[in-house]
Amino acid sequence: MTAQSNTTPSEVDAPKARRSSRLTIVTDSELQTFRSCPQLHHFKYRERLRPKVSAKPLAVGSIFHAGMRDGLLAGWHREAVRLPTGERVKLQIEMATRGIDGLVGRWAKEIVENTEESSLNFDALAEEVDQTAAMVKWMLTHYFRQSAGDLTNLVLVEAEMPFEVAMLDRRGRPVPHLRYTGVRDAVYYDPGYNQLVLDEHKTTGGDPRTIERRVEMDTQAAGYLHALREELKTLTGVGRSPAITSRAADVGVGRVRYNALRKALPRTPNVNKDGSVSVAACITTLELYEAALHEQVQVRRIPVSAKQSEFLENLRNAGDRFFARVEWHRSDEDIERWRSDTFVDASRIREAERNPAHRTRNPGHCNMAWSLPCSYRQICLDPGAPELRAQFRVIEDVHSEVRAAEVEVDAAV
């Protein structure tokens, strides 16, 4: 768990080392935070404030990624690679889902410990815990079943692995005072194309196929590809992988696979009072609806109606509404644009740190359409109120997600 202070959070609490005018480490999360709102960046990365209770979307994302890591690594264990594909997928699902209950329980404990007892509905929380665990297990199970082909076509190089590389200036020289760090979801080696494949795992509340309209503007992937290239040049990190060591000099980099999964648990369709299966829209799958119709016909002796046949056909034509994969190639120009933008934003971060007048606030981020309201909006409006700051904790490491991944890797080794 992330270490935290027991004192009331305030700007005065930040160590002098955190007020350095030279930015030494930057992550994509930090860059995105500053681009969204410089004042929010100040709260999160200079005052080191974090909400005491993780928002559910963030908690679900972290739990999901932990399961993905365990499932991916299980499929490429030295003993698992000799298994038939079906058995390897079964093993992946088993390992991916086995720790989910504990992780969801830890999130629930965080809620209980940081919420007034009078405000808690323990029955509702228990139900939410069960539903959340079931949902994440379904997402992981569905992903590994749909991705069985990866076991035969690709070679896993890393999963949820932290990295840290020097940024380059426009002449391609490393800049010692600015380093880029993060945690990549997964990297594969494609022997057919002699190319590294970067996998990004995304969760969404809606149709996952809409990710195709958003990948073009993704900046994180360009940064991760920059890191991959640097590791191949220096034979560090992914460049040390046995799968590619002998060919690291000519391995290609640039292909990204976006794997989007819907944060929803498919339901068995409702049954009407007369015993027929409902044709009302619901979050279900073709297999679940076919099974419900089979029970209607075989058990309740009710024939399939025309509306039910139409609904079934619509489900069949709609395809998979819970998982989608989109491939995108990042060009050299994309990566160079990312490098240039990162240098500019690093300078802006340093300037905002030196001069509070440059620490602007973006009111549009406080309540963005289709997004959760910013959890820092109250202290942003009244930064001196101690009762508002008491809702936050002070963390020791602003890049704790990277450190946590390093600990996981060390434990695995």
C-alpha cells in the first residue's frame, strides 16, 4: 500500500525537494493531468493529494489490470507453453480471476475505513462488491477467450512492466535531467513481421467499438513506443528479452493494438409473466439469449415468436458488444511530435512551479460532459479550507503506480 501521512494536507507539507525547479521524472498520467488543468496538477503532483477513497472507475481499472497481468503471464509460463491452446486459455482465465475477490474486498475496506458509519449501507456495499467482482471476472474471461489466437501467433515479451528512459532532444541526444517513466500494459513480439506489438488495455462504460474513433488522438502510445525504441538501442528493459535479443538491432516498432472491454456484466434476459423471454433491450449476449430461448421452448413449451427471432438476429448482426480490438500504426512523425510536445509541457510544468501566477485553473475540467466531476473541485474553489483538505491523504510518491509495478516485478522474480 502507498505510504501516507497522518497530517492535514497543505502546500506547506510538501518537502523542498518536491519544489525543485528541474523536472526529473515525468509520466503520461502527469502530462495528461497538467494538460487538463495546471491547478489540478499542482494538487496531485506538488501537494501530493489523493482522495482517501478511490473512485470506482479507477479502482475497477486497477483491479482489471492486475488480473490481466496474472492471466497474460500464466499463458507464457515455461510449463504452460507446451499445453494445447484451449488448456492454456483455461489456465489464463483461472490465474487472472483468482485474486479478484481479494482486490475488490480491499477497495471495499478502503470505503468502510474512510466513510462515516452512519452514511454506510453495508447491504448495498456488499451487493456492489459481489457485482463488481463478477463483472471484472467476466471481462477477463471474455478477453482471454477472444484472444486465444495470440498464443499461437505472438510471443509475450512483458506484461504490466515498468520502464524508465531518458528523453531525447531534437538532435536525438539523451537529456539527463528529464526522464520518462510508466507502466506498459503488454508487449508482444511478432516473429512473422519481426516487430514489437504494443498492447493497450482500455475499459469503457459503453460500446467498446467506439474506441476506433479515439485512437488517432492517443498520445500515450507514442510515448511508450519512444521508450521501446530506446530500450532496443541500449538493450535495456524490453531489449533484453530472450525473444528478440539476437535481432534487437532490426526489430520494428510502431504497431499498437487497442483492446477495449466494456465494464458491464451481461444478464440473462427477463422472462415475461406468460413464460416467454422478453424482447426488451438489455445488456446480454447472443449465447445467453439463445440459451434463454432454448429453455422457453424445451422446458416451458412456448414456441419462438417472430419478435424474438428478430431480436436474436439483431444480436447476431451486432457482433461482440463487450470486446473490440483496433490496430493502429504510429509513424516516426507521431513519435517526434510526442517528444516535442513533452518537452514543451515539461517546461510549462516547471514554469508553473516557479511562478504560481502561471498555475492556471481550467473550469471546464471541473464538470466535464460525460465524465465524473473532478474530485478536487471543492478545494480548488476554497484551497484554504482544512475541512475540505481532510478528505484527502498525502502520498509519499506521486508516481506510486510505477513503483507498485516495480514491487510486483521484483516479487515475481
